[in-house]
Amino acid sequence: MSEKEAEMSRKLKRASQLLFFQRHRKPGLRGWELKKALGKDFMSIIDLLNSELDKLNLQVKVVFEDVEVTDNPTEEQLDRARFFITIKNPLAVSDIMASGWRIDDIAALAATIALIISRQGKAPKSDVEQILREKFPKWRVDMNLDRFIRTGYLSKDENDMLYIGWRARAEIDQKILMELLLAK
């Protein structure tokens, strides 16, 4: 093995260790942290890691929390982005339930995200609560919304407006969710 291959292998192992083990309250790392640990070419290491993770039905997901980014993010956007490992294809409902989620909690999250999407990315918390209370008890709605905000699926501003959170953008394919909800 050449010196360059050995270095790439070392960086690949380091990247996987950094991304698999949670060090902060939120999973994953910021781009600047990866750059510091892996070097300026960290995106090539992430691409290589993605090809290895693909064999395990996993992927490195990049979430840009504050801005919409298309195909070619800038270096500054990558530095602020959050990188973490997710499942590549959707889980079966039985697998989701085995992870501690109740089916009605999943339904409440899907309904909440669909409502926010239908309102151009934001909705008053009171509107979401009103719609969810038609199907779920008040205590469950309050508990779920608090949980969704705390775990990053939703975010809330000082005016009680709800937005899709960083974790929902990373873990939920919004296009597929809307297609499933609108399917006949």
C-alpha cells in the first residue's frame, strides 16, 4: 500500500469514527470540524466514506440549516453545514416502532410536517395544535410537539411559528412524504 493510500485509509477511518459517535447534543459534525480533523480535502473523504456506507444502506447526509443550497455549495456553506450518517432507504414501520416511536406519534409528525410544507415552510403552533387535536388528545399533542422541537424535527421561533427542523430535513424525504399523502 502506498503512502497516499495509507493516508486516505487513515482519514476514512477517522471520518467514520467522528460521524458514528455522537459528541455533541446533536448528532454529526459541522463541516469546519471535519475540515480540521481530516484536512482541506475532507469532501473527497466524505465521498469515499459514502461509497463504503452504501454497502450497508447508509449515507452521509449534509444538512444546511440556515440556507437553501443547490448542487454546488460554497466552502463557507460546507463549513457551517452539519454532516451525519443516516439510513439511505426508508425503514419499515415495524423497524421504526422498534426504535421507540409509536405509530400515532409518527402520524402526528407526518401530519405536522405536511401542514408546514403546505404553508410554504412555516405554520403557527396554534394552527398545528388545532389540527392535531382533531385526532389526538390534547396532552398527546402537547407532548409530541415538545418532543419534535426538542429532537430537532421542528423548530420554533419567538412568535410561536413552527418550521421544519434540521433533523426532518435530513431524515425525511419531503417529496416522497407529500407524494404518499397525495396518492390516490
